[in-house]
Amino acid sequence: MDSLPALDRDASPEALPDSPAAEAPTFLDRLFDAGLLVRTGVDGLYGRSGAFESVVEALDRLVSRLGADDKAEVMRFPPGMSRSTFERSGYLKGFPHLAGTVHSFCGNEADHARLLACVEAGKDWTEKQAATDIVLTPAACYPLYPTAAARGPLPQGGLLFDLQSYCFRHEPSLEPTRMQLFRMREYVRMGSPDEVLAFREVWLDRGTKMMAGLGLPLAVDLANDPFFGRAGKMLANNQRNQNLKFELNVPVNSVEKPTACLSFNYHQDHFGTTWGLTQADGSVAHTACVGFGLERITLALLRHHGLDLDAWPADVRATLWG
Ligand code: ATP
Ligand code: ZN
Ligand code: MG
């Protein structure tokens, strides 16, 4: 299915403003018009309708069913995490441009009066905003590693966790699949290199079958994270050369630039070393995670099966809602 006629051309700057493509409603426009996503005035920040949420929830349950036999330990963190944990995680080395911090007012009454005057005048009012102890969670698994490490060495055979969180990334975009706040469902495996790589293989297979079973065209490809700056190019090359990241891509916004809906990441001993997480025998633990982008999979389904959920293929509806 490499030429879906109904897929919008990529909304790239090359599209001339007076070309017919520029006038056609985009996928995002159609999602707003159908009420599936709700405008907030900020690109990448949307409300979701009940119908949209019914798909997200069904996908969440479907992922749980796929992983049910593994008896993962369920843990849920809020969408904010400890700033000191975040600093130590190394996220700022790779992705300073995506991070979101929570700031709060720390002034006196005179500062408050100035703040209100600035708001009134439409000027910058954030002078007395100071960083709090909380940053926005960039990926569902980030708060987990120090939590697991604090329990002491892993038991024989390692550990498996089930996570879900809203995640923040400062990447405003008009592509509905690139949100600033979105939900990531994850499984995270901690153990020996063999154990975590076997876990990743299992989920590459399960994830592919799940998405194919939902009637979505897909391709699994080697990938890299968008590391910042010139040093980032090297990190991205290393990640690729070592086969550390795979993505399951589905054409959603365009056929030329398919969207990563699932990702399969092997961190080697990065988090084990960072957090002093060890295996039962005392050697440093390796970790891997599989991430499901719940909004992205929902959008892929809407893109391919239409905006009316009742009209989706019967087998897809049965898989999601039984
Ligand atoms: P991309 O290359 O498209 O930026 P990513 O490599 O940043 O994706 P991961 O960091 O692996 O993605 O995140 C795990 C999953 O979270 C992705 O497979 C995707 O489904 C989802 N995801 C990532 N970024 C976004 C976003 N901005 N909006 C919605 N979902 C996202
Ligand atoms: Zn993860
Ligand atoms: Mg990204």
C-alpha cells in the first residue's frame, strides 16, 4: 500500500501557498472538524473527544492482553518527574531542545503587582518564575529506573514493568501525530543483555502482529533518536550502527514520511550504570523498552479506516472492542 491516494501530501514548506494541495483541508483540519481532536490554540496541544479516547483505551487494553502472560509489574507515574532524577538521567545531554520544565512564581507582593501589570500590558510576566523540583516526563520509563535501582539488585531473571504516562516534548508541529503532550504505553525489561534483547525480539513480533491485525500497512525499520547538535550526529550514528533502536512505521501524514507508532529500544547499560542498577550476580543491569504511542496508533487507525469509528472494518472493531 505505498500509494494511498487519499493520504495528504506532506505539509512541507515546498508546497506553494496557491497550489491546490495547500487549499485542501489537512488531516488535522478534518480531525478538528469531526470533533475528534479539540483546538487549544497551541500546535501539538489538543483535547480529545470521547470517541478518540475510546480508541486509546481499547489500544491500551489490547497491549495489556498481549503482555498478560508475562506478569509485568504495573506502575503509574504522573506526567511530571523529579528534576534531580531528570538531570541525572542524561536526557539534557541528548535532548535539551525537547525538555519541558515546570516553573512557579517565587516573588513577593510587589513582584505580584508587577506580574499582573505585565500580563495586563501583554509583556513578559515570567521574570519571577523559578524552576520547581518538577520537570515534565519526556518518556514513560524515565521515572522508573531510579525507583527500581532503589530496591537493590535485580532478582535472578530480572524484572519487567508495565508503564503508561502522558509525556511532554517541545516539538510543536502541524502534523497531528507530533503532539507536545501525548501518552506512551511501555513495557520495560531489566536484566542481562540476553534477557533484554530476547524481550525486544518478542515485542517486535507482537507489535508487528498487533498492528497488522488492525489493518494497518507498516514497516519495521532501524531508527535513531533526534540527538541535539553536532555531537548528536555521532550519537545517532552509533545508535544505528549498534542496532539499538527500531521503529514500527505507518504512513499517516504522508506516504513519503511514515510515522513511528511503536519503538523498540535497547539502552545497553546506560540506565544500569547511571542508577547503579545491578543484576543478581552484581554485574551492571541492561535495559530495554517497547513504547506504544497511543495517540499515534489511534491517528493511524483514523487515517486508514476513516473518521467514523462505526464504519471501521468489523474485524478491527472486534479486536478493539470484542
Ligand atoms: P519520532 O522519531 O517520530 O520523533 P521518537 O523516536 O521520538 O519518534 P520515541 O522517543 O521512541 O519516539 O517514543 C516512543 C513512542 O512515542 C513513539 O514510537 C511514538 O509512537 C510516540 N511519540 C513520540 N513522540 C511523539 C509525539 N511528539 N507525539 C505523539 N506521539 C509520540
Ligand atoms: Zn522507554
Ligand atoms: Mg521524537
